[in-house]
Amino acid sequence: MEHLSTMDFERAAALHGTSVGDMLSTLAVEAYEQYEKTHELQPINNAVRFARGAVAKTSSDDPDLAERQNELGVMLESRYERTGALSDLEEAIEISRQSITSTLGSGTDDRAMRLNNLGNMLESLLEETGTLAHLESAIQAAREALDQLSSADADQELRASLVGNLGNKLRNRHEVTGNIANMEEAVRLASQALELTPEDGIDRPAWTNSLGVSLSQRIELSGDFSDLDKAIQAARETIQLTKPSDPSQITWASNLSSRLYKRYCRTGDIKDLAESIQTGRRSTVEIHTTIQNVRTA
């Protein structure tokens, strides 16, 4: 299908009584769904190609333009994550900005999600380039996304995601600038994201982990070791909420081990030391198991 010409697509669209843009958009989504199942390169290449074509064939006054631009941005970001091609990330950011502009006047949830996606992409660009301006732009996009959900009846799961993501970005800015106010806000937002997430919510482990990380970092600023107890509790909850087979368990166990050891150093409680060692060993075993599985796959 990758060898089909524009004329071929036009003929096929006419045969099926649809537009070229609609047909290419459908093909892009189907290819992307295939990529999500296989993680092979060809499906994501096809998805990007079809999505680009769909955007090109959609007029500026078409109500579907914003969604097609958004789809292209998501697909480009996924290919960047698969290949590491910085040009894909940069193009994803540009097309996402166009999608946000095209979303003016549409539902606030759509615009909020696209601003959130843009913020995450900009944060990835910061990691690639080290340019602090990208983090500032990411924080601005995250705040604007939350502003779109000012109404009390906004989707709570979406609100939790936006709140938590903003908190993570502010914590990252604290790590770079040392701004204490950013850390305080990061802790507050992580707590708020948890409050908005049900006990069985799929994102709850992410927010318990974020809260634990932020509390651990705040200890270094405030000297308030009650934060350490809360950070340990957050680490325990994160582990309990995550399936034993989840690779993230390695990170969660390591976090718990280091916090228990820190409390042992402060209190001398031998139980904390014993649990820290046991948890650390479990983390090491899981790392070796993961490496072995990768080698034999």
C-alpha cells in the first residue's frame, strides 16, 4: 500500500463514496493500531505517511482538521519514541501547536488534552536538548490545559492527569532551578491528583509515585522528616497497586529501599535497615531477571 500514488487514493475514495482525507485518516488509525500491537517500524511509518496525507487533504475550515493534526502529532511522537529521531519529535511539536490553534472554539476537553500532549512533548525535547526554555513552555502548556477545565463538571480522570503532569513538570523545574515554591506546588498537585483518582484508577500508581518522589525531595529543603514517613507509605502503596510482572516494580522497590535506609540512618531502627536490604535485593533480582529475559527474547 505504501507504493500507491495520490491518484490511486483519489480513485479508491471515489469508488467508496468518501473523501481522500477521510480514507487516509482511517488508514492512518488502522496502521497505528497495528503498530501498538506489534511495535514494528513499518506500521508506524505507514501511519505517519497516511496521517500526513490526511492533513494535507483536509481544508483549513474542515472541522476534522484539528483531530487529524492531533493524530499526526501523536504518531510522530510514537515514532520518535521508537527510533529516537529528533526530527520526528520536533515535527510532532509543530503539528501539535497547529492542532491546538485549530481547536479554538471546540470542546474544552479536546483542547486541554492537546495542550497536555504538547507539554509532554516539550518536556521530551528538554531531555534531548537541555534547553530550559522548553521546560518553561511545557509548564505554560500544562497550566493552560488546566485552565480549560475550570468547570466543576469536567472529567475527573482527565483533571487528575493534567494536575499530576503539571506537578511533575514543576518538580523538574525545582531540580533545575532550586525554586522551593515549585516543590511545594508539586507536592500539592500530586496530592490533588491522588484525591481525584479512584482507588482502582489505572493512573493511581503513577500519582502515588509522584507524591513519594516530591515528598522525598522536599525533605532536603525543609528538614521535616514527617515527609519521609509519607514518602515511604507512598512507595508501599505504589508497589501494592502495581502488578508483580510490571517492569516498573524495579523502580518502585528501589525507591522504597532507599527511603527506608534514609529513615534507618536517622532513627537507628534496625527493622527499617532489614526491610531496606530485603527490598533492595528483590530489586536487584528483578533487574537481572529483566536483563535475562531481554537477552533470551
